[in-house]
Amino acid sequence: MWQELKRRFDNPRLLVESHVQRILDLPNQPDESQKCLLQKVNTVQNVIRALSVMGFPVNQWDALLVPLLLPKLPTTTRYEWGMSLQTNNIPMTLDFYLLFIEKRANNLVQEATNG
């Protein structure tokens, strides 16, 4: 019985595909809300963590992931991201991107409270 379960469910290829698909399935241009932005951050962090545990060199994927994730942001947040960049250099890391999104989400709450 255990061997049958293992054969059926212990499929690394399907597991990797399902994790990557979670990022690809993030909606483009979602609502400009704290909840939506933080869900994106959590999804990306969970996927990256899972793939890292599986032995993938996710710390080298920043140049691919950041541009892939940009269309997944609301229009105003994407504009704010562009305005926050200090140079045209490429050393933007996924961690920097996710931290920006978290800060933006927190600012949305403050804007709603003060406005």
C-alpha cells in the first residue's frame, strides 16, 4: 500500500510544475489592495521556499522572476516600483522587489486610514 501511494504521489516533476504554475497563475493587474499585494508576496515566497528545499538554485533567478512578476502588479504599484528605482542597473533582487511590495501594501492601509 505504501509503495502504491509513494508511486502515485511522490512525483518531483509534477510538484515542481505545480509550484511554478502558482506563480504563473497570479492574476495580471489585480486590485490595488493590501490583501492582494500581500497574497502575491506570500505566494512567491512559498513557491521559492519550496523550490529551494527541492534543491533548485532559486537565489539565481532574480533576473527572470522580477520581470515575470511585474505584470502581476496593479498599475499604480507598478508605476511606483518604476519610480522607486534609482538607476538603470540590473542588480534588482527578488528580495528587494518583495520588500517593496510589502511596503506598498502597508502604505495602502495608511492611505485608506488617512484618506
